[in-house]
Amino acid sequence: MQSIRWPRFFWISACAPLASVIVSTLLVFLFKAQNHGISIIGSLKCGLNRPSWDKLLFDPTYLGLTMKTGLVTGIISLTEGVAVGRTFASLKDYQVDGNKEMMAIGLMNIVGSCTSCYVTTGAFSRSAVNHNAGCKTAMSNVVMALTVMVTLLFLMPLFVYTPNVVLGAIIIAAVIGLIDLPAAYNIWKMDKMDFLVCLCAFAGVIFISVQEGLAIAVGISIFRVLMQITRPRMMIQGNIKGTDIYRNLHQYKEAQRVPGFLILTVEAPINFANTNYLNERTKRWIEDESSSGNKQTELRVVILDLSAVPAIDTSGIAFLIDLKKSTEKHGLELVLVNPTGEVMEKIQRANDAHDHFRPDC
């Protein structure tokens, strides 16, 4: 964080990881700390991987398994790479092109597979270390690649006594600087469900792995979307006195019920996923209004505002027809108001076949 607070001393944060590795390695070597429970990297082989493109086999016995494995690892690596890229893009206020990210990751893995490299992606840990060190361009990756190559060729014996705890500390120190508590507090104030997604993603990444953390966050988000689709927002509207404006009774205290009218509005597409919920909710409101027992405000008309319904399918049309029949059995009149173009076209097509709705309704 010193490179952010004091730009003149950026070199301190840039050199700190390397200095930590050198000092800790010397201390472990001098005091033989590996004999006292300190985990170290140990002996590693020197050199680069040899080219392996001549060993590619397209045997049908293994090709299917290879394609399945490649598909799963590709989706995971792309998800992680794009998510990490967008995280740092939001910190530095720049845009990330998902298509270019996918092309870069794919090309990188194709080239790497020719030398038996491990599946790679835009790792969160290395990106955090680069960010904390003040790196701003892709040239940092070129320098890092050259440094890794020189290290693999000549310097590997020097890392035999490097403690694993220092490597973990470097990553943790870099990640801590990315935690934005004010942003999390703002999310909590605006939307509790979004805060739950944020908290689960954070906990999953910290205590499990990036893949599992992202999977948990995506799963909760999908569950939320499904809940919004299957249980759309439906409300009762009232008239603001002295105007022709109708608003939600729970949001506008000045809105008043219109005697004899039940004005309902739906703020979602009407489709097979939510017709049962809408049908039960509407009939429950009609029963409550009909059983009130007040003759002066006796329910006569049910108005369904469709201005916020962008689309409707055949199940939605069946819901409107069923609602029409149900209101007629109770001696009520159903009126559909402000349907959008697509909704109006489908209602007219249903009318051409059976004439369920009169033109004045």
C-alpha cells in the first residue's frame, strides 16, 4: 500500500517481496529452521520444459476424456481470468474486453501446451502482487517471464531453503490492500442480498479457492434471479388525490384506494415460471376485497396494469383467461390497461380464436 499512499517510495513495495524471500531464505539456511518444523520449498529441478508438440496423440480412447477435461478447465480458467481482470479494472478505472481476455488466455494455453505447461490463467495472487508493486502495463509480465526463465535455468538451487510461509505472506499482504470496507458497507446499505453474494464470494476465495468462491457467488446470484422470475413484484395501486396518477400504496402515503376498484400492477414478464404465483396472489387479493363486507366499497372492477410487463407467453395468456373466468364467477369485471405492443399482439391473437376479452376491456 505504500506505492499508493506515497508514490515516491514505490520502490519499497516493489522490492519488499524479493527482500523478504532473500532474508527468510538466509535465516532458514543459517539456523537450519527446516529441522524445527518450518516448511520449505525443497529441491527443484533446473531448466525449461522441452518441446512436446511431437507427442500429441489423437487416440479416440482418450480424446473424449481430454475434450471434457479441457472444456471444464477452460470454463474455470476463463471465469477466474475475466473476474480477476474486472476486479483490478474497477480499481484502476479502465475497461476490460472479455473477448480479448478469452483470446489471450486461449492462445497462452495453446502455446504453453507445446511445452507441457500447466493450465494457466490470470491468477488473482500474482495479479495482486503486481498491483501492490505498482505495475501498470503488460511489460511487467514480460519482465516477470524473463525473470522466471533465468531463475529456472540458473537460480533454482538458491530457493531450496525458502520457507513457504513467506510466499503465502507475500500473497496475503497484496490481497489485504484490495479489501474495500467502505464499498462493502455501501453494498450492505443498498441491497442485503448483494452483500450476501459479496460476503460469500470473499469467504469462498479466502478459505477455499477462487473457483469455489466464484461458483458460490454465481450460484447465489442465479438463485436470486430465479426468485425474482418465479415471484415477481406485484402491488396494489391507489390514486393520488387531485391527479390522474396512480402509485403503489405502500410507497406513497398520499395514494388512496379507489372505492369499488382493485388496481393491480405486475413489474415483470408473465410466463410459465410465475403464472401460478400471480394467479394465487391475485385471487387472494380478490377474496380479501370481496369478504370485507362494506357495501360502499364493494368490489366491482379488477384492473390489471400491464404497462411494466415487457413480454408474455402462452402460459401468461392462459393466466389472463383464467383470471377473466374467475372474476366473472364472482360477478366482477376484469380490465387490462396499458399493455405493451408485444403483449397486446398476443392478447389479440388469443381473442381471434376464442374472443375472451371484449375490445372495451
